[in-house]
Amino acid sequence: MDGCWKAERGKPVTCCRPAGWLFFALRFLLGGIFLYSGILKVSASLPFADSIASFQVVPYGAISLVALGLPPLEILLGAMLVSRWRVREGSFGVFLLSVIFGLALSQALVRGIQVDCGCFGSGEPSTLKTCLAFGRDIFLIAASGWLYASSAAEQEHL
């Protein structure tokens, strides 16, 4: 039985605490998002490279490297969170990537560039999609930051 479902040495059961449930839910949500996103990008690396190019921040020669290297990293980070293996490192990686994505989206908005972030496949670029993707990144930054900060405390209870 998982340590989540039993009390150890008189400590409260981890997942019965509200923070324990939130930790569990965010870990699966963020992990699932990054797994899904990475898998989609692996199968469509050329459209993803086009999305990267539309941001006009990555040097032309590095676009292919980013398009081929980022999806496996997202899959790894997502798997780390879902499997509960090195959650602190995985949540920190998700936090850093989300900050980078947020900066890329915000510079596109400031410069008036309409982009399709390529996060979940490719589509028509629009200001609305860019704003929605930026809002999603704000959530990812907040959630992964909380998960990172909380992961040390959760490790003590497992």
C-alpha cells in the first residue's frame, strides 16, 4: 500500500491533509500537461520548429536544436512528476521552462507579434491565443513554484 494511505509513526496521513491532496493533484496535473505536450511535439517537430521561429527570439541555426531537444525534456520532467521520482527537481525544471515560455510569450505580446505557442500542436496564430497561453504559463509558474516549495515538506511525510 502507498505511504499516502497509511499513517506512519503517528504522523497524519499525507493525502488526507488539504495540502497533501493539492500536492498530489498538482503533481499529476503538471506532469500530465508536460507529458502530453512533449509527446505531441515529438510527433510534429517541423510544425513545432515553425512555432519557435515565429517568436523571433531563437537564432535561426538553433531552432532545430530547440525543436528536437525540448520535447524529450518536457517528457522527462512530466514523467518525474507523475512517477513521484525526484519531484523537487522535476517541479523546478517545469518552473524554469514555464518562466522561459512566459518570457517568450510576453515579448511577443509587447512586440505585437501574433504567435501560436506550439504547446499542444500548431494552429493559426492570434493575439487571443498568445494571451491565453501566457495566462496558462502564469498558472504553470505559480503551480510549479508551489510544488517545488512544498516538495521538501512532502518528502518528510512520505
